[in-house]
Amino acid sequence: YLNKWPECCVVAEAVDGSIAGYIIGKVEGNGKDWHAHVSAVTVAPEYRRTGVANQLMEYLEEVGDKTHNAYFCDLFVRPSNEAAIL
């Protein structure tokens, strides 16, 4: 991912320099299915429910749109991951 889509892989850094979260993404598909895809998004427990994941998602959506002309951005979530669905 870092070699092919480095712009889709970012770290959210906390004020103290620790890692608050990260996102690893890519672009894929053909035609109208050309899109950004979230392969992983992770937020440290102490930063959950603070908007970090939302900021990371917005970043990848913008990169997909502005850099790669993606039509949408997708993220698959397990049904058991209630916090991500809410």
C-alpha cells in the first residue's frame, strides 16, 4: 500500500506525539466503480469517540476525489462492530 498509494496511508498524531490512529487505503475498480477503499482504520482506545476516525475517513474521501477522481469511498464493517455502525 505504501509503495502504490502512499497518499492513502496516514497517521493521526496526538498533541503529545503519540499515534491517535491511522488509515490505510487504496483506489480500485473500473469506470463508475472507480473508488477509494479503506483497508484499515484504527484509533487508539483513549482517542475513540473523539472524531479521529471521522477525520481520517474525510481525508481519504478527499484524496480519492481530488487526487484520483474516485466516485465514492467504501469501508466494510463487521456487523458485530456496533461502535463503527452507530
